[in-house]
Amino acid sequence: MEFSHYAPLWGEALLTILAVLVVLLGSLMKNSGKLMGYLSAAGLVAALALVASNLTIKPTLFFFDTISVDALSQFFKVVFLVVSLLVVIASMSKYTGKGADEYFALLLFATVGMMVVSSSVDIITLFVGFELASLSTYALAAFDRSKKNLEAAMKYFIFGSVASAFMLFGFSLLYGMAGSTHLVDIAAASLANFGPATLVALLFVIVGFGFKMALVPFHMWAPDTYEGAPPLVSALLAAGSKKMGFVAAFRVILIALVALRMEWYMAFAILAAVTMTLGNLAACWQNNVRRILAYSSIAQAGYIAIAFVVVGAAYGAAPVNVLNMGPIRADQLGIAGALLLILGHALMKTGAFIGTALVASNVSKESETDPDDISNYAGLAKRAPITAFCMLIFMFALAGIPPTAGYIGKFVLFSSAIYSGLVWLAVLAILNSALSLVYYLRIISYMYLKEAAGPKIKEQKGYVVALILTLLAVVWIGVFPEAFINWAMQAAAVLLPQ
Amino acid sequence: MYADYAYLIVALPVLAFLLCLFVGWHLPRGGGFLTVLATFAGLILSLGIFSEIYPDKIIHQSMPWFANFNVGILIDPLALVMLLMVTFVVTLIHIYANGYMNGDPGAARYFAEAALFTASMLGLIFADNLLQLFIFWELVGLCSYLLIGFWYRKPSAAAAAKKAFLTTRVGDVLFLAGIILLYNNLANLNLALKPGEYLLQFPVIYANLAQIAPDQLTLIALGLLGGAVGKSGQFPLHVWLPDAMEGPTTVSAMIHAATMVTAGVYLVARMFPLFYAAPYGLTAVIAVGAFTALFAATMGLTSFDIKRVLAFSTVSQLGFMMAGLGSGAAVGTLAVGVAIFHLIGHSFFKALLFLGAGSIIHAVNTNDLREMGGVGKYMKWTMYTMLIGSLSLAGFPYFTGFFSKDEVILIAYEYGALINMLPYIFLVLAAVLTAIYTFRMWFSVFTGKERSNYAKHESPWIMLGPLVILAVFAFGFGLAAQDDFYKYLDSNFEHYDLDFVELGVIGGHALEGEHGAPAVEGEQGAAAAEAGHGAAAEGEASEGEAGGEEGPGEPWYIQILPIFIALGGILIAGLFYWDRVKKFDPSQVTGDKDPIRKLLLKGYYQHEIMTGWFAETVVYGTALICNTIDIKLVDGWLNWLSALVLGFAQHVRKVQTGIVQNYVTALVLGVVVLVVVITLAKEVGLV
Amino acid sequence: MISNAISLLIAIPLLGAVLSFYAGTKAKFVALIASLIPLALSLQMYLEFDKTSKIMQFVESYNWVPSLGVKYTVGIDGIGFPLVLLSTIVSVLVIIYSWGETKKPNQYFALLLLNEVGVLGVFTSLDFFLFYIFWEIVLIPMFFLIGSWGGPRKDYAAVKFFIYTHVASLVMLLAIFALYFTYQMPDGSRTFDMLTLLAATADKTIFPTSMLNIIFASLLLGFLVKMPAFPFHTWLPDAHVEAPTAGSVVLAALLLKMGGYGLFRVILPMLPHVDKAFVTIIAIIAVISIVYGAFMALAQKDIKKLVAYSSVSHMGFVTLGAVAFTWMSVTGAMFQQFSHGIITCVLFMSAGTIQHVVGTRVIADLGGLADRMPKFAVIMMAGFMASLGLPGMSGFVAEFMVLTGSFATLPVYTMIVVFLSVVTTAAYHLWAMQKAMFGPILKKYMNVHEPHAYELFSMAMIIVLSLIFGLQPGLITDIMGTAATQVMEPVMTLTQMGVI
Amino acid sequence: MIPLELYILLASTMFTIGLYGLFTQKNGVKLMMCIELLLNSANINLVAFSAYQPNVNGQVFALFSIALAAAEAGVGFAILIALYRLYGTIDLDNINAMRW
């Protein structure tokens, strides 16, 4: 009984054990890379199954009410697990030899960390999970030990630890104010006695999460790291740990700091606007595809951040009959939109980065130039048709061309923005997504309209499988969004007082 | 029973067109015989119809087309005589063409286009509604374009074709505007149309003219007149007609003398009630006509290209016809009869002259009068047939032209007597010049000694035959047909439900003229005058004062004046150009320095004005300006915007210095900024 | 009566696209079949189509995303059906015309078919969500057609085309949002159903004029850019000049029609309820497009650019006729859509043929080609004549109806058009003809030969069509006439029609 | 006992010093030290607060964060060492291959 009581957490448990196991086995047997890959893949699938088994579970608390398993956490866990799974599948054709065990172990640890964050309702657990994920990804970012890797890792590390220091300081203030580390208590306290310290706390917390979400100006590390880290790790960072930032922010800011609604409403209005604009602008001139993708994901973070503004604007507003789902609340809709976009963006970005990984892994051999340089993508359609096609779809999806996951997410999110009176933000966002076409089309026209820059590329199995899975997911969500919308709505409900 | 097959009159030439176009290449002489047969069948049919409906029936068939328009056949006296004339003349010309175009590689194309032209001209004539008329009108224009540009390898030909199309197009625009106006005016009346009736049908138009506001009527009339001016080469849209001589001579004969150019006149005649009802409608017509008659004649004097001389003469004669119609303001429907009579007579002798010219050019291989001379020695038949044509054109007594043209002058006098003398004076002068330039041409071609050595032979019979036949008509038609013709055409508008008195009141004709004679009275007067002229015709022998007493319309000297005009003109021409009696040399009378001569030689600088200034400077200049605007402004602001954004982006990305400490600084700065903004916002009470 | 005719209509080319993509060199046969079936289908539909009824026909409606009120609803009436017919016809002819394509033929034909899918979807979908999806999908194949088969500045042209039109459609999307969020069905739910929303715009209590004006303007922008109308036309010449012939043909014949379709389907029902100033504005835009387009064409050196601007001018008639809002003008405008769709094909095909037979499109460098390719010259001449509105061809009927109808409500504008555009139009057509085709044949072109039979064939077919519809416009104007009367009336929703 | 304000003051000072160091220092190791300062200032906060609170969550939290800080330092130094191997320096101003 006691054991089955923790059933909702078996997923994390499984992965933790698996991670440790992987390290041990790796140290015991040599060149077990393949096996490790399969092991972790299997583990992730199993965890996914476990999580999926109770997707829309009633919120249940564990470990002295520090861990809560609810629709929201499950949603994010699915996202994280899917991303990691895709990355692992792709990695199986890259990390086969020595050191693979560490790679997969770190990856699994990172995943566990994210999962913990996604379901922690206590700042301690949240911080621990956060750091677990961060630390393992610091290591991963440097994994190939190339110059670029290390520079990327270094920047990521310094910036990251500063950010987490800020976060920690913020947490300490929160604790001092509330005398408790439970989010609900903090919420109550902040409602009761609210002083300048809380504002500082809020901003410091925002810094901490903003660093993960890569919101301007806390984004500085992102372009360099995404460009420099091993491509598959970039995928994990952009698609996984970034989203971890969002879930943490949702929990802490929307639940614990609801008292400062007006403040973070202001803050995120600015952050969102600046982030999406600056991200898109900076992306226009990049020549490194991964850097382009990095900036694009910064811009996407800007879009997603609109959700906070929506909630701030429409918090607790009377439910109204927007959309076709009976009476619902704009703030709930906003979060749901954000979740959809998070899901979609996670998939699209993973796919895109896996694509770059494939290209880089082949190009780097013959050309000593930057393997991710856009010139290497010339004529990719001929050299690697499958990759090129998937990239094409991902690009259009990122640009929000229907019918893709990107379109649906933006649609719901912007709808909520318009509906809660933030028309200016919606318009800005739409103009931005028009601007974003500049660089997406640039990549596309390199892949499809330019002459081939080299011989045919051998598309390894792992990459291809991962790509195609992602592609199917992206299109599926775009064409049959119904179920996902409802799911997102349920997940969103968790964050809001019923 | 012929009436049921009326549509074949158009259908057969169309068939011929298709056959020539697709299989003509394999047929002897490009399948010219097909075209001839088709047209000839048309002639037979028209004769049959004539026998059926003469003197007092009309044919009207109609079927719905699209929206609220219809296609239909309306054969009333006006249409019928035109049908007969066109089928007859064009048949002859096609026969002639079989000889003339023999051996030309493009013969098939020629006959295809000729057949299409025939079809559209006939369709234009018996259209029962204005839209259909306009459609065939445009097709006629197309054929003219194709035929003028027949020798498309010649740049001049291609250019002339384009010029013709565009110039007439200007007229067509006005025509179209007129139609649109008319349609909308009729539509606003909310007429209760019986089934089978459509707004643009002529009977419907006639019947409802009286209900349309006069000023609208005038606008419509001017629009239609514009079309007529374009098609009939009236001033100022006549510029294309002389250039149109780039086409084969048969084309010139068929299109630019006998038939197509008369379409404008036909249009005005067809819409005569409207012009009559429209205040100043007929005034405009007669003004244009009279002026053009004189204006073109002056240019005919100086041209050295035989075909151009004839072309200018055509323009001038069309002016006569217009003036005749315009005189309707004074003489009512009689004007239609007179004008159409001149039209038909003219088509005979002008076709004759052109074909003659063609046969000369065929032999001599030049258009230039200065290189001819003495041709008569070798081309007897051509010479005499053309003599008949010239006499007729000059209005020598008892020739067709004498009756037709002078009748026009007489009713112009009627008009003058009632309203304004100016047109009459213009026409008289024009008539003198006509006689002069005609015989200038005739003398300098046939008499004297060769001024260059050219092939000396007569043309084949297939070409001479038509000449002879036409010559017969050019001589006899007037004498034979005149009186019945007037009666028949006078009856034309009796078939429709319209009342000229009422229209005259709208048109204000009742008020014009010193003795306030209403239009009807003008009509009687004209009839009387016409009778009087009949007297004058034989009064030729028994001096004209007899006519003077009989015709209350005009005094005897007016009636006999035309005779002296003709004789005098011929005499003057002889004095200058007939070597036997040659007394003066034109170059002595007016040296090349003479500005007037220069002006005439240059054709009043129309080319410079129309093409050089208007088309190339104004229109093309506007286009270029638009182009600049488009590039610099309409597209420019876009490029400017994108440049701006991307330029800004260039600066934005420089923020990323790559040095981690700066990143941290940025982070902290961000926090500071947020603090400041939020606190400020709270101060201002924004949140 | 075929069931799910429209879905088939859309699905078959889609399938064909996929197949021909994998068919390699056999692609053209696949494509031809995949485009012939829809043609046959649409002809069958033409026979079954009830020309007199004002209700939507062949309607299919399925729930798609209930939570957003999105339905898969397709159906056609007199507004959409002629364009469906046009699309199927043109697609077949284009595929025949590009029979000799050798560069990546499989992708080429696949993209052409995708285009067909897109436009068919736009012309048939009755749900704004669906409509917008198809509206966007169309951009993609065209982008690739321009981008990878295009001329020297293809990248610039492709990107410009994509972004320019995409921005416009985003503005349109915002307007659609506004409609969607403002209107609630009686049961409180939201819907994307076009007809319902349009019918609702008549209700002042739901859509106050001030708000409706903004929505209207945004929608209008979306459509005018697509048309394209002055001053939003500058993407068109670039796109056309760089696009491959087939691309230009599809672009001019089908894509531009999407804008016009929008006018009839969306703009006109709202027109009576918005600020009257809009009528003037649109009329002015229309007139400028017509006249300005004609003058621009006159100024062009490149024959293809000339044709492109002629499209701007001709599409102006659609705008004019639509905004004049009389029965005849609207019918004429619809017919102008159809007729221009047909005629412009032959113009662009001629330009393309000259391009790859002679090697240049610069009018000044051409001359006397008729001497070497008489057949082609005849067809091209016929096409140009049709385009300059020669009676007997479809163009004349359309423009005559537009002008005659428009005069009743917009006399001044109509007359400006008549006086400034008719002659100019004739002028640039004839000028181009004369320069390119007539005069003495230039030395360098002595060895020029007639184009391929399939090119001549597809052009000739178009001439024939233009003649058929010019001589017997009733074939299609009957349908349009019904649609026009219906446009004059308040919108009927599908339920009011009783079709669902 | 010492009033809470002083602890907070101390913590804030440490935090600020750390930040200042981050802005000014080039050397990687020094940066690490500054980061440690930041973290520890937060720890001081936590402990101080918890002393004024009925519960000891704060001290627990502090312990956790110290542990994590250690781990972090480990990772960080690993990275720096690797950097030094490749670049021959840990002067971070020169390590900006990726920028703009």
C-alpha cells in the first residue's frame, strides 16, 4: 500500500535508478554505448507510460506536501520525457563509444531534475530540482570538449549560477517573509503582509526563471550556448530546460506571488514585448543555423511569456463564453495557449536541433569551417531529403503557418490575449511572427533553392527516426488539436483558484 | 423564305474565313474562290430578301444572348440597301483580288481576313441592337488592323495598322461611353419590356427616345458621333486613313473606300432619330462633315501618292455624307436618303477608282504620280473605266456622283437657308477641289509621256471585269435609282413607333429657322426642293431658271451651280496637268517655299501632333512617370522599411558581446530597469 | 449526385501531388491524370449544379475542432463554383503546357497540384479557419515554384512574395479573430462559420459600425493585396518576372482570383453596413488600379512585366464592378474574374514561350518573330486581342458588363476608366505585338522555330475557351447572375438555407 | 540578540560585493569566488530568517544549497580546467569566439 501510494512518482524513481545503473554499468563494461542508449530509451518510454497512465490526475501531495502531482506537472513531464526520448534516440547514432554512459546518465539526471521541478510546490524541492537539471546540463554542454563546447559551457555555467544565486536570494527573502517554503503559505503571507522586500524577491525570482526561459535581458547566454554546445544538448536545453523555467515560473509567480499581480503583469508585459522583438530582430542577420534557432527560441519564449501578461490582466475575471468550451476564463485560456505553444515549440525545436545535429555530424568531417554555418545547408533538399523536409515543416511550424502545432499554440494564446484586451500585444506578436519569416525563409531557401554544397549525406537511423517522430507529432497536433486543447485547459486549471 | 436564311449572309463568310484560315494554304489562289462564293451567296440572299420585302416590309428576328442583351437581325430599307451595296461591291472586289493577290504567299491569310471582314461588315449592317452593332463594329476594326498590316514584315505597314486601330479606338471609346449612357438612361425608365424586347434594340430605343432627358440625348449623340468620326475618318480622327494605304490596294478599295469607312455614316443614319431629337446633335454632325469635306479635299490636292489622293478624297466624300445627314436638322428624314444615296454611289465609283489604281500599280509598280504619266497608252481599259469613275466623283452631269453629291449640297443649302450658310459654302468649295484633284490625278497618270520606265501591259481580265461592271454602275446608278431610292429610304423610319414632330420639339428644330418652320415643314420643303432638283436635273438642258420657279426651296443659280463646279474643276485641273492644253506649272504658281503648300504637303502636321506629340510625348511620358513613381514610391517605401528594420537588427545583435561578464551586467541592468519601471508605474498609478 | 464531391475535388490533387513527387520522370503523367479527374468532376458538378437556386450546394460539414468552434464546412454557390471550374481547367492546361519541364519534374508537378489544392480549398471552404489554412497553404508551393524554378532574382522575388502576402493575410487573420470573438451563437458558443459571421455583421448591436469599419478595413487589405490593387501591387511584377511560366500562369490565373473571391464572399455582404466612405475609397483604388496599371504596362520593357501590370489593370475591373454593387456590375465583375483567369494564361504562356524560344523577353530586342513562328503569332495575337477586350472574346463581355453596370452608381469613376484605360490598354498590347512579332525578322532570330506542340495546344485551347465564353457567356453568367442577386440580399446562413 | 536587519545588511553587502566582482574580474576562478559570495549571502539570509522562525526549514534549505553550491563549484572548476587545457588561459575576456 505504502509503495503503491507513490505510484504517481514511479516515473522519477525509475529514471533515477536507471541513471545510477547506467553509470555503474558503464564503468563496468567497455564500449557499451549502444546498450546504454537502448536502456535509457527504454527507461524513458517506461517513464512516459507511467506518467501517461495518470495524465489528468487530481492534485495529490507527497513528501510533506513538497511534491504535487497534478495535470500541470504531468503535462510538463510528458513534454520533458518526450524531448529527452527524442534526444536519446537521436544520440544513439552519435554517442556509441566510450563516455556514452556518462552522457546518457547526465541526460537522465537532467530529465529527473526537470520532472521534479515540474511537480514541486515547495521552493526547496524546486531549487534542488532546478540545480540538478542545471548541473547535469552544464556538464552536457561541455561534453564533446571542443573549444566551442567549453566556451558555451563556461558562459552557460557562469550565467546560470549567477541566475540561480539570484533565485536563491529571492527564495530566501520569500522564506523570511512567509516563514515557510510552501508556495501556498508564501501566497497567503504575501497577500497578508506585502512590502518592498517582496518586490525584490519577485524580481530576483524572475531573474532566476528568466534565465532558464531565456527572456531578454536574461537571455545573453542562450545564443552562445545553443550554438556552442553539442547540437543534441542544445536540443535538450532549448526544448527541455527552457520549459522547466516556464513551469517553475508558473508555479512560483502565478501561485506564490499572486499578490504582486500588477507588478509582474508590468514586468512580463515589458519582458514579453522586448523578448519577442529583439529575438526576431537579432535572428535576421545570423549565419549560424543553431544561432538562428537560438534567437528564434528566444522569440518564442517572448510569445509564451504573453501568458503571464494575460493572467495578470484577466486574473480572476469572471468566466465568459469565449471559444466553444462553455464558460471559461481568459487567464486559464492564456495559460492553456502557453502550454500548447510550449508543447509545440518543444517538439519543433527538438526536431530542428536534431536536424542541425545530423548536418553538423556529417559536415564537420570534410569542412573545417563552422559546421552549423548556413552555407552547409545549401541544397540540403538534395543531399539529405528527409532531414530537409522535416526541417522545412519545422520552420513553417515555428513561423506559425497552419496547419501545424505552432499555429494552434499561437492561435489559442493570441486569442486569449485579444480576448483579455491585450490587442496591442497580440498585434505585436503577429507582426513579429511575420518578421520571423525573414530568417525561417532564409534557411528554407538555402535548403531548397540553392545548389547542393556537397555530396549526399548519410542520414543515420537514430536521427531519422527521431526527426520523423517529431514531424508526425507536430503535424498531428496541428491537424487534430482538439484533445490537446482540452488537456492544456485542464493543466492550466491547476494554477488558478477554482 | 429568304428571310429565314438571313443569318447565312454572315454565317457563310465566317465559314469561308475558317476554311481559308485552316485549309486555305492547300487551295489554289489561297481559296479565294471560297470568299467570293460566300459573298456572292450573300448578294443572292440579299436580292431575294429585297424581292420579298420591297417596298413596305421589314425583317426582325431576335433571340436572347446573355444577361439582358440579345442578338438579332433587323433588315429595314436602310439596312437592306447597305446589304445590297456591300455584298455587290465586295463580291466584285474579291473577284478582282483573286487576280491581284495571285502568287502572294499570304494569299490564304488575305482571303481569310477578307472573309472575316465581309462577315463583320454585314453583321454590323443588320444588327438589331446597339451592342451587337458595336461588336461587329470592333471586329471590322480588327479586320482593318489585320489587313492594313497584311504585309507585316514592312515596319511601315505594322505601324500603320497599329495607328489605324488605336485612332479608331479613340472613337470607339466615345461610342462605348454613348452606349453605356444610353443603356443606363433606358434602364432608369424602368420600361415594361415585352418578352423578346431588349433595351438596346433599335425599335425599343426609337420608341423611348422621347422620354430621355434632352441633355442626356445630346451626350449620347456626341458619343455615337465620336464613334462615327473615328470609323469614317472624320476630322480630327482621320489621320489613320491615309496611312491605311499600306495595305494591299484591294483592301484600300474594300475597307477604306467602299464599305468599312461608311460604317460611321451608317451608324449616324441608323441612330438618326436620336440625333434628330438631341439638341445640337445634327449641328455637330454637319459641322464635322462640312469641315472634313473641305479640309481633306485640300490635302488631296497636294499628295503625290495616287492611293493617298484617293484616300483623302474618300475622307472628303465621307464628310459630304455626314454633312448630308446633318442637314437633317432642316430637311428631316430625307437627309438619310440623300446621304445614303451618296454613300452608295460613292462606294461604286470609289471602289472603281481604287481598283483602277490597283491595276495601275500592279502594272507600274509605283504609287507615285510623278513616276507615271502616259499610262493610258498601254492600259486603255483601265484608263476609260477610271475616267468614268473620275467624272462621277467630280460630279459631271448625269454621272452618279452628280446626282448624289449635288443633292447633298442642295440640302445643305436648305440647312443654310433655315439655320446657317457656312456648311453650304464649305461643301461648295470642297466640290470644286474634288473635281480638281480628281482630274489632277487622272491627267497626270494617263496623259503625257512616261516619267519613268515601267512595265507596259494591261491587267488580266479577272481584274478588268470588275472594273467594267463598276464603271457601269458608277455611270448609271444615279440616273436609274435616284427617285425610288429616296422614297424607299424615306419610308425607313415609318416602320417604327416614333414621331418626328415630337422629337423635333425635343431637339429644338421647331424653334430654329427664321420662319419658325417646324421640322415636319422642313421635311416638306426638302421634298419640294428634291422635286425641284429633279427638274434641275433635266433643267440641265433647258436652262436652270425653270427649276428656279419650280423649286421654292432654292433659287435657280443654286441649282445649276454644281454643274459649273464640276466643269470648272475639271477645266482648272486640265490647265495645270493635261499636257495637251497645259498652260501653268503648279510649281510656278506655288513654289515649294510657299508655306501653305508646305502645310498641305505636311498634311497640316497632323502626324507630328497626333503621333509625335500626343502619343509619344504625352501618353508615353505619363507612363514613364508612373513607372518612376512605382519604383521609387510605391515599392520604395517597402524597401525603405525593410532596410530600416534589418539595419536596426544589425545594431541589436551587437549587444551580444561574447564576454560573459557583460552578460551578467546586462542581467543586473535588466533587474534595475525593471525595478525602476515598476516603481515609476506604481507612482504614476499605471498599475 | 456525387457525394462528397468537393472533398474529392480537393483530395485527388493532393494525392496526385504526393504520387507525382515520387513518380520521378513519370510525374507529368501522374499529374495530368490527377488534374484531369478533378476537371471531369467539376464538369459533372456543372451539370448537376442548380443555376437558379441561391443556396449553397454540394455542402459537406463535419466537426473538426469543436472546442474552437471550427468545422470542416465546404460548399459552393454561384460565387465559388465558376472559380472552381476555372481552377480545374487552368491546372490541366498548365500541366500540359509545362509537359517539357526537365528540371526536377516530380517536384514541379507536385507543386502545381498543391497549388490547385490550395485554391480549390479557398474557393470552396465556408469556415474561416479552414479558409485561412488554405489561404496560407497556397503560398508555399508558389514560393517554391518561384524560388527554385525562377529567374535571376528569384530569391528576392520569392521571399518578397511570401512575406508581403503573408503579412496581409495576418492582418486578415486579426479581422477574422475580431469577428470570431465578437459574435456569439444563440447558444453562447463561438463559430468560425463564414456565412453565420457575415450574416451577423448586419446586426448593429453586435457589431457597432465603428468596430465593423476596422474589421472591414483589415479584411479588405488582405484581399486587395492578393488581387492585387494599387498601391499593394508591387509584389506582383517581381513575382511574375522571376516565376517560371507555369508559376506565373497559376499565380495570375488562380491566386489573384482568391482576392476577388474574398471581395464577393466576404466584403460585399459587409459593405452595406460599414461607413459609406469605403465605397469611395474602394472605387478610387479600383480606378487607379485600372488606369495606373494600364499606363505602367505601357512603360514596361519586359513583356512579362507588361502582362503582369495588365493583370493589375484587369483585376481593377473586378474591384470596380464589385464596389459599384449593381446586379450587372457584380455579375460582370465575377465574369471578369473568370475571363481574366482564362485570358491571362495565354498571355503569360506567350511570354514564357518567347522567353525559351528566343531567349529574351525584352521587347526592344525582339522583332519579326511572326515570320518564323506564324502559328504562335496567330495564337498570341488572338490572346492579346482577347486581353484588350475585343468583342467576341470573353474579356469584352466582362468589361462591358462591369462598365455598364457601374455607371449606374459610380458614373464619374466609370467614365474616367472608359476614357483613360480603354485606349491605353489597346496601345500597350498592340505596341508589344508590333515590336515583338511584326516588322522584318532580325538576323539573330533566323533559326527560331515554332514552339512545341503541347505549348501551342494549351494556348489554343485557351483561345477556344475565351471564344466560347465570349460568344456564349450565358454558360457561366447565369450562375453568376444568381450569385449576384444573392450578394445583393442579406446573407443566408447554411441553417437558413436548410442545407445542414 | 543581534537584530535581523544586520544579517540582512551583511547578506546584501556580500551579494553586492559578489556582483561587483562579477562585473570587474576577468579571471575565471575569481568569478567562481564571486558566485560563491552570492550563494553564501543567500545562505546567510536563510539561516538568519530561520532563526527568527518557529521552523527550521531555512536551515534545511541552507544545507541543501551549500551542498549544491559544492557540486556547482565542482562542475565549474571542471569546466575551467578543461578550458585552461584548450586555451591556455582562464582569462574569460579572451574567450569570446561566439558573439553577435
